[in-house]
Amino acid sequence: MSFDLSPLLLTFKLALAVTLILVAAGVPLAYWIVFTRRKWKYIIEPLVSMPLVLPPTVLGFYILLLFSPRSFLGNFLETHIHVNVVFTFLGLVAGSVLFSLPFMVNPIKAGFQNFPKSLIEASYALGKSKRETLLKVILPNIKPSLLTGIIMAFAHTVGEFGVVLMVGGSIPGETRTASIAIFGEVEALNYANAHFYSGTLFLISFGILFTLNAMNREELKVIS
């Protein structure tokens, strides 16, 4: 029996794109939340964590409204930039970035919070800038937090269902990820296909978490 691999390939393409974006955005956002003295960080911080408690269909619904061709932003993107977001791979990326954001930001934020302030002050005293201190002093010493954020964001994107279904639908080769394919196969009573996609995601997810735990154990051994 042959299986359609495109949902799996699309899923990992999506997870990789989302993870790269979240690394670029999550590190500076976590740094800002921890070290800024601006009062409105207390509004941004819970907003970042909202996807942890918000039903994914709620987030997907509002993303759908925001980028709909009937909305101002959606109409502007379609008319002037010729970019469609809803029911496209780009829409999956946008929705997954927002929904997986806390899985990247929160572990890195914890790493920043636990990093000794004395080492940061010593770096400043030696003439290092904030950027140099972040890149050369802090980040190399919070590798477990960075690794946790990267792997959790990747794994969470792989398993996402509600947001990608709301924003992207189930277009073969375009937005039909593995989780959506499982749902469709179960509805069609094609349990062999559902077993294939489910088993593959189960093994990969287990492998990711097993690797994360092993790497963190090794890191703790080095530190101790």
C-alpha cells in the first residue's frame, strides 16, 4: 500500500519555517520582556502566553478575519502586494507563529531570568555593549533554554490542528498538514492511512523529546 507523503513533508516544512521565524523573533522579545523597565511589558507578557490557554479555533478565527480579503489589511495585501494569506501556506506560517510563540519565548525568558545578573554587570564593566553581552555572554550560557524553546516550538507546530485548519483549510499540497490529513482519513474511515500519519508523528515527537531530555542531561553534567 502506498501512502501520500505530502502532508508529512508539508508539516515539517511548516515547522521548520515557523521555528526559524520564532528564533529570530523570540530571542529579542524574551530579552525585552525580562530586561525592559517599561510598564506596558506587563500587557505584552500575558498576550504572548495567551495561546497557552486560548482555544486554537479562537486564534484561527481572528487571524481569518484579520487577513480576509474583506478586511482592510487582507484587501490591502491582495490588491497592492498581491499576497493572499488565508487558505495558503503563508497563512499556515502566520497562524503557527502566533500559536507557537509562547513555546519559544517562555523557556528563553526563564533562561534570561535565571542568568546571574553579576555576569551581565561584569560584561558591561569590561566595556561590552548590550548586544555583545547578549550574543557572547548570555546566549552561550543559556543553551538548554534555547534548545528547549526551539524543540518545543518545532514539535508544537508539527502537532498543531485547530489554527491551521481554520486559517488554511485542507488543500492537498498547499495546506493539508499531517494532523489535518489524520482527521480527514478518520472521517473517511481510512484507518490504515490514519495509522500511518499518526504513527509517524508519534515516533518523531517521541524522538524529539527524547533527544531534548538527553541533551539537557548532558548539559547539566557539564555544568556540574
